[in-house]
Amino acid sequence: MKYLLTFAIPTILLIIMDLQIWMYAIGSAVLVSVLSLIGIFFLSISEKKLKSILIYLVSFSAGALLGDAFLHLLPEATEESGFTLAISFYVLLGVALSFIIEKFIRWRHCHVPTSHNHPHPVAIMNLVGDFVHNLIDGLIIGASYAASIPVGIATTMAVAFHEIPQEIGDFGVLIHGGLTKQRAIMLNFATALAAVLGTVIALVLTSYVSGLVNILVPLAAGGFIYIAGTDLIPEMHKETDTKSSGIQFGMLALGVAVMYLLKLMLEG
């Protein structure tokens, strides 16, 4: 009996710890996903007024995506081994995959005019990029909780602060792409749930797959650079009014600045 207890007690404690890690990790992923519902605050704004500020939300989103790629994702990818040739390859692969996906979407859909029932590819590409990004967020959350609960909590806070401005921008991009406000909120939340999927994958595969996050992070960076550079910024160029263009640039810079300030806060 003594030997049985000696074996059983540590085993039970390990199981309890594993359950605790799973509860914390899944709960954190759900919390991060719920942040996508921030678009609900825009439901009270009239359609006409909302459309008048869409281009500025798009501008902010472009800045947030670029800031995210260059100030958060790439530094995360290069933190351990530096900016290696492999990192450059994965970033370029992220651009290439985004190009291929967008080509497929345009080939299947672009012969139909943009409408509420037929969103422009910029919205679809944003959802694809957001899905990958949220999946990576989940992988990072799961992997950090696998290391320790305190590290997991700190990572969740970092991801949450990072998501808030981006979700606001994402909502504007989806509306700009032809979606209704209700549908934009629903789809944004659906893609946000990828964080839960990523967390589950990380918790299950952490012990078996090494370097998975190191591959997905630069891939996501390449995808966001592609979306900002080929979809969002060209949309901004369609508005040629000098005052409006100045505000657009200011919003783009604000998106980058928010990402930078978050980085300073998290590292401080």
C-alpha cells in the first residue's frame, strides 16, 4: 500500500495539474476570442455614418497589420535564432500562399459585383489572415501554459492587448468588403475561435512537434504584409482628397504606433 500511494499521489497531482493547465489555457483562448465581439459597439452607428469612416478604419487596420508583422510577429520569430534565411523563406512563403489564396478567390468570385451577399476578396483575405493569426495566438497561448501557468497568464494578457485594436480594424475591413455589420461580427468571432483550436493543438502536440510556432509566426507575418500592401493600401489610394488622404496616413501611422506602444508596455 505504501508503494502504491508513493506512485499514485504524484500521478494524481500531475493529472490535476494537467487539468488545471487545460482549464486555464482554454479559458484564456475563449477570452481572447470574445474580444472579436468589440464590433458590437459599432451597431448603434448608422450605416451612412459608418461608411463615412470606413476608409479610416481600413487605414488603421493597414497600420496595425504592418505594425503587428514588423514589431510583434517578426521579432517573436527571430528572438531565439535571429533573422535567419529560413525566417526570410517562411515570410516569403506566407506572401506566396496569400497570393495563391487570393488568386483562387478572385477566380471564383470576381465576376460578380460586390454586395452584402458577395463580399469583396479583401474581406475574405482578411478573414483568412485573421484565422491564421488567431490560430497562432492559440498555439502561443497553449505552448506558454504548457511551460507554466504564470507564463501562460502573461502571454494571454499580451495577446489580449494586442487583439483589441486589430479587431476594431478588422471589423472596418469586413464592412468595407461588403458585409453587413451583423455578419461581420459573426464571421469575425468565428475566425477568432481559431485561437481555441490553436490552443488545443499546442497542448496536445507540444511534446511531439518542435518549432511549429517558429514556422507559423513568420508565415502569418508574410500574410499580413501581403494583405496590408496589396489589398488595404490600394483601397486607401482610391480616395484622392488631400485632407482625407492626410487623415488616412495619420490613421495608418496610428495603427503602427499602437502596436509599438503595446510592445513597449509588454516589454517594460
